[in-house]
Amino acid sequence: MYILGISAFYHDSAACLVKDGKIIAAAQEERFTRKKHDYNFPINAINFCLNYAKITSNDLEFVSFYDKPFLKFERILETYLQYAPKGIQSFLKSMPLWIKQKLWMKEYIKKELYYDGKIHFPEHHFSHAASAFYPSPFIDAAILTMDGVGEWTTTSYGVGKGNKIDILADIKFPHSLGLLYSAFTYFTGFRVNSGEYKVMGLAPYGEPKYKKIILDKLIDIKDDGSFKMNMEYFNYPAGLRMTNNKFNNLFDGPPRKLESKLTQREMDLARSVQDVTEEIVLKIANHVYNETHQKNITLAGGVALNCVANGKLLREGPFENIWIQPASGDAGGALGAALASWYDYLEKPRAVDNNSDSQFGSYLGPEFNDDEIKSFINDNEISFKEIPNEEIPNFVSKLIAEENVIGWFQGRMEFGPRALGSRSILGDARSPNMQKHMNLKIKFRESFRPFAPSVLADEVSNYFDMDTVSPYMLLVADVKKDKQKAVGEDNKNYFGLDKLKIIRSEIPAITHVDYSARIQTVHKETNELYYNLIKKFNEDYGCPILINTSFNVRGEPIVCTPEDAYKCFMRTNMDYLIMGNYLLKKGDQKNKIEFDDWQKEYELD
């Protein structure tokens, strides 16, 4: 039995196909349209899922949409009425899409898919809960979901047992940890719904100077982690901006303008809201533990992508085990909706493998075989060298050791915001220059942004203060003391972005200024070629770690096709690109593909 899950019309539209409870395929619409965070109906992602399974919409037993549009519309109307006439501009801007499409979702789905079957509408946070619990390796677990807002709910917790999920309590709009964080994202000069991870990355450069103000003025946190926000300082319930002038007065002036110079204020604001977020997450988790008596916890919702808070929860929280949905944002709602239909609505039995989850490394997107890649290369007269599969690890590891930057395009594309060794840009973590080089010359992004390490799973505890797996790059831990380098007296007085000048460990390119790293453990069972590459690098050069960053430039979605990969390769200062068995050297290319400058084609975020 096939069930198609869909998320659409808010942020990161996506589709997921499930067959008899098994996740078959999943992808975000942005990867096909090349519009970052594309919120439109994910017809391209849907077609990919159906084509991958070699079925049509007539073969679907259910279509499951990730929230209840009428309930969400009720919240929007009630909110606008409460704040009227203040929100009239925002109201007029949002209504056409609701009237034309969102309110008629059942009819819209039937029309777009030529589908006349059953359609299921689980609530938004139930979809998040299902995406967290059902693919996890736990037969029983607590569930915590945190995001901006669904219909009304912004935070919820419950318990999953077998094939059933019970939501026990929630916090409702406008009180939202996700929207609090987004307010500071806006105020520090980044784009809401895409720049939150930049705030997280900026936080270690600052001090929690504003934490007391946040706790005194903006949010009242109870011992159980529940909270209430002071809406006098926020404009998001009915306005087009996140914050207002009262917020400006609290924090020493207006919001930073997009693309303007970062100051110590933004760094201190980022650190302050990050500290508050971690405090809330830990308090809620302790309450959930006391209420549910579970040893395992699963997480989803946009806040669950805050890997610094996740790492702190793992280290300091009461739970023995933690599993986080790798596509924790709205895209993962499509996956959760499909699984909710199978397990909760249809009450199908659920079995688990205690040794692994059922998301298959989140390698759920399109793949391209050597014949398809070769056809693209030949059609465009691209210079290449063919490398036998068994020789790829040796060949590429040598190039990386020579401080080349490699575009790595192999296997099925990842589902979720992280590149996990299928659509990745790789570099040498030992290089003191690679972090700056890759940020400014490859990714064309802010110099403060840290890179993540891919580390062999059986080596992670030798390099990091972590003794668990992190296959989805959703946990942060410190580099071990014996791998750190002492900061000299001359360097101790560095502040802000000057901290980047200090070499802090044996693997400086992935060591953040607070000695932390956002870790991906690599497992042979889920990505054998990538595992073998890092293993070979370790054997030859004594380091089981590579830099892994997503194969894209700033403002662009992660690449999907060979053409996407080649364009990104040619736009940047990458040295080599390997797609399947075909290695492309930058100096050998005589580009035959026309494309605009990426900075014009993609809106910076």
C-alpha cells in the first residue's frame, strides 16, 4: 500500500512516499525548482517520488497532508481580528493565497494529482511527532516538537508506544520558542526561516550580555519549561516585521540591515538568545522525563535543528538516548504525515531495529547512474577522467590531502537541510586555511560560519566529547582536550570575529571558536563509498575526519542533478568535481554551458 505525504504553502514544501510503512522516497521542492525554501505545491517532488517507485497517483491508497488548513486559517483570522486594524497590510497580503488555494486543499490535491482517493489531514505537530517517533529505533519514547507555529500549537510533548502516539500537552501561539529565535534572527540582520542557523553559528563569538533582559522583559519561563512571551515587544502576530520599536529600545537600536557589517552587538544578541533557548529546551526535557518516565526521547520541528541545544540535551539532560528527525522542519512534516496515516490512522503494526533507525541515512532523493552522468558530460563536451569505483577513495583522499576542494556527487540526494556525503563539498580538516578559504572562495558566505566534520563512526569518541552516533549532523560536541591547542597569551584578548585567527586544535578547519563541532558520524552500512573515502584518508594521513559542507553556494539549494553540480562547480573556486566515476578538474574545463552569475540568479540569504 502506497501513501504519499505532502507539505506545502508555508516553508520548504516536500513530498514523501511510503510503502507498507517503509520510506521509499522523499525530497524538497526547492531541489527541483532551484528556489531556496520553495513553499509552492511540490509537484516536482511528488513526481519524483511516484517515478522512483514506478507508480502513478492511481496506485496511491492515501494522500496525507501535513496540517489542517481550516484550523490554521481559524488561527490567522482570530489573530488578525485581535490585532486589527494593525495587521491590515499583512492580512491583505496573505489572503489571496488562502482564498485561491490553501482553503481548498482537498480539491487542489485531487486536481493537481489527478487523484480521486482518500486524503488525510493530521495536525501539524502530530505530523512532526510522527516524523520523530516512527522512524526512530525506539519501540517506546517521549516525543518533543518545537517550531514557529503549526495551526495553533508551537510546542508539544507526548509519548510514542508501538504504533501509537499520544500528545499530552502543548503551548499555543503566539508564545513560541521558534518565533522568539526568529525574532532575533530578523533583528541581527538575517532572513527569517533561513538564517536561524547563522545566529546559532554566530553565538560563540559573543557574550550573553542581553540574556537577563530577554528573561526579564521578553519571556517568562516556568520551572517546567513552559513559557509566556510579552507580546508588547513583538510584531509578528499580525505584522510584516518580527519586532517593533520597543524591542529596538531594549537592544540598543534598530535591527541590523541585511548584508551590513556585523558588530559585537549582534554576536552578543546571538549568544543571549541561544543561551535562553538551551535553558528552555533543558527545562522542558526534564519535565517531559518526569511526566513520561521514558528513557528515550525523539525530537522534531524547526527548533530541533538547533544542534547546539541538542548536544547540551544529550550531555546534561535526563534521557539516555536521543533521536532527531533529520528533516525536522516543515519538509519533514510530509514524511510524518505519511507515517501517521499508516501507523496511527490505519493502525498498522510497527517493528523496530534497535541498532538503527528506518530513515536509511536520509538518502531518499534522486540518484543518477554512470550512464546518465556520462551522457550529460558528453552532451556538453566536458573534460573528464574516468576513475574505477574501487580506486575513488585512494584518488580523492590524495587530492584532499593536497588541500584541494572537492565537489562530491554520489548516490541518492539527502532529504533535509544537511548534506551527508551524497551532495557534499569536501576538504581537509587539518588545514588551518581551509575554513576561511571554503567560506569566502567556495561558499561565498560569511567568514564566521563554521564547517562540520564527517568522522568515521568508530573514531568519533577519539576526537570529540561524544560517545554516541550522530549520522544526521544534528549534535554538537567539543573537540577532545588532547586534540586542542592552547591559546597563547597574545591571543587571549581577541574578541568577536578576530577569534577566527586562532588555531585551536589539530583539526582547525572544523573547530569552532568555542572548541565545538557539529558532528556527522559516517557509517559503512548507509554510505559505503563515503565511509571508504574517509577510511582511506585516515589510513594514509592519520585523520579519520573530512570537512563536509553542502554542495551549493550561498542562497542556492543543495544541488540535485549533474547539471546543477557542474554549474556550482564552475561558479566557484572548487578544484575538482567527482560525479559517479567521472572526475573533472577545474583547469581542464572549457565551459559550454551558459548561466548567469550565481549572485544575480540566487537571492542572498
